[in-house]
Amino acid sequence: MQANLTPKREDFFFNISGLLMVAIISLVVLLNWQGWAVSGPQIALMAGFAAMLTRQPKIDSPRSRAYLYLGTQMIILVFALSYSSVFIFLFYVLSVQTLMLLPMQIGMRWVLLFTAITGFVTFYDGFQPYADLVTTLINGAGFFFFGAFGNALVQAQRARDESQRILAELTDAHSRLQRYAEQAETLAVAEERNRMSREMHDTLGHRLTVSIVQLEGAGRLLERDTPRAGQMIQTVREQLVEGLADLRATLASLRDSGMSGTSLRKSLQSLVDEYAQATGLVVHLSIPDNLLALDEARRMTIYRAAQEALTNAQRHADASTIWLKIEQTISTVTLFVEDDGAGMPVAEFTPGIGLRGMQERAQQLGGFLVIDASPRGGVRLALTIPLAKEETNG
């Protein structure tokens, strides 16, 4: 898109120069006054030319308006040339205007027409072939030279306006990028806070819950079964040591190290064994033999969901048995966790930090979480996530 050219100081000085040339030629006519019949029309023509000069169309005006202006000025000069060849000098002014208002190729045709007109007048006024030919060639070269100067002036002005437009766009784009960067940084901080909240809840929350259960059991057994109470206290100690290690790992690298390099089957089996030993609940684990090797993000999502579901079942469900099952299709993998507890009032249910963390983890991988009543009497949780392309292709 062509930039709209604005009036520049160069245009002002050019118009002043054109008017000055008109004034000088008018002065020559006055100094050689030949009466109103001869000199009067010349002064009137110069006044008309000057008036038109001050009404020059803008550079981006319609081409028809430029043609009308240039044609009118050319007719004025043709009439003026019928009185004196001194008016040839005004074709220099008109040549500059022509190549400012018109494209180079079209403008050069007009300049060629000006050369032909002035050449005809030169040959008509005292026929001297050689001298007239030299004069015509000099005038034509001058027309083309000054016209090219005017065209170069317009191109430079157009390039300057375009560079200013681009600079304004770049400045605006830079400002927008700065705002986007600030927004992205804010979103990244918020996302990292949420992730850290999930990590802290999933790791420390689970281990502290198990520890509380162990301590409560140890308190009841302390007097009548001291060895068993001591064993439970030792389990609490191990849980707290592991929780501290998890906390340090989370704060140091914001990543969980417990799943790195460990298969989902082994991680879940270890989680179930530890949970059953700590709580005394019965946990049935079912994992297909042909389970694909999932990437770390999917393994971690399923592991944390199982961890949170077991913790919730122990804390809220009042269950005695829990069923944990993995199912796999061509494109998805689903974790099912059910219990035979008291269930939940669905109408009044509001997910806590742990369940919201499950939902966020699933959504980040393009999956979803469903919580409803279990046919076994308690709650059923189903977390489904799509397999990665390399996993489905494998």
C-alpha cells in the first residue's frame, strides 16, 4: 500500500522557486512593455500560470486531476509562447511538476511533448537549423534533468514517509510484544505456582496423611502391642524422611524424581504396597500385561492421580477395600479407582486442591477426569489421557 505523502519543506521551496521564476519573467515583460494589446495578455497569462501553480494537485491525487492541471498549464504556456520565446523557461517548472505528479514512464512522454512544443517555437522564431536544433536539444535535456530531479524528490519523500510508517508499526509491535511478554511471564508464574501447589500437595499431602494414620494407630497400640506400635512409628519416620526428600527435590528442580527411569507398573505396585501396609486397607491392583511404556508426563499424571485417589479414599471414604485398575485402548490409557466406602454427596461436592490438580494434569495432556458413584457403593474415579503419537505408532 502506497503511503499518503504529506506536505514537506522541499515542496514549499519548489513552489516558491516556481513563483519566483514567474515573477522574473513578468518583470522582463514589464521592462519591455509593448502596450496593453501585446504585454497585457502576457501578464494575464503569467497571473493565470502563477494562480494554477499555487493550486498544484497533491502527489497522491487522482491521475485525471493531474492531467487536467498539466494540460491547462501547458495551454497557458503555448499561448504565452505565441508572444515571446522567453516563456520557454517556465517549461522547466512544468517538467518538474509533471514527473512529481505522474509515474516516470508517463511523465517522460509529457516532457517529450514539451520538448516538441518548445522546439517548434524555436524553429518558427527565426529559422536557423543548426542553432535551433542545439537550443531544442539543450532545452529537452534540461526538461528531462529537472523532471528527473522532481521525480527523485518524490521518491525520496515517499521512501521517507514509508520508513516513518514502518518505524511507527515497529514501535507499536515492540510495545505489543512487551505487553505480551509481561502477560506470558505472569501466566508462567501462575502456572508454576499451580504446578508447585500440585506437587507439594501430591507428595507431602500423601505422605503426611499416611503418617497421621500411622501415628493414630500407634497411639492406640502403644500399651497393648508395643512392638507393632514401634513398627508403625518407624514407618512414620520413613514417610517423613521420604517426604522431606520430595520437598527438597521439588524446591530444587521443580520436577519429581521418583518416576524418572521407573516403569508405571513398578511405581504403582510400590505405592499400593506401601499404602496397604500403612493403612491396613485392602487394595486390588490390576494392570494389563501389554501396557505400553508411557512417557514421563503420562506416567507422572497417572501415578499422582492414583496417589491422590488412595489418600482421599483413606481420609474421606471410610472404605475397607479399594480397586485400582489400568485400562488401555488404541489411543488412550485410563486409570480407574473405586472404593466400597460411604460415597459422596454429588450435589454438594466441591473438588479440593488434589482433585483440581488431577484435572489440570489431565487437561494439560488433552485428557479429562470423571468422578461418579461406584457400583461397589463408594466413589469411582476415572482419569483418561490420550497416548502420545509415538506410543500409538509403537
